[in-house]
Amino acid sequence: MENYHTKDLSLAAALFAIGRKFVGLSPNGDGRSFDFNFKNESACEVSARAFWSGALRINALEYSNALRTLKDI
């Protein structure tokens, strides 16, 4: 099973908030930023499509906490 990678903090926070398994950061190809990595690429892709279409339901407090957590990493 492949990992899902995103450099978008808001999407990463949404995935984190809904319980997708965060596995760490990896350097992005530009040398200045990092990608957020999650297990189960196919489940994350479905969640990402739902997030970008506005269909993903997220608890506001969990989303806010996820943003803070990921910013602190």
C-alpha cells in the first residue's frame, strides 16, 4: 500500500482530523518545503476529492486542533 503525499496544509489537516494515519514529513523537491505523508493512498485520494469538492464533513474543533498539531511539527 502506497502512502499519500500532499504539500497543502489545509488538506493535511482535514485528513488528520478525520483519522487518516499520519506517517510523517518528507522533503519536497524544491528544497524549501515538506510533504505531509499519510498511509492508505486510495482512501486519502477519496477523502481529498471530497475535501476539495466541499463534501467532506469535519468537526471544526478537530480540524482546528489538527492545523495546530501539523504546524507544530
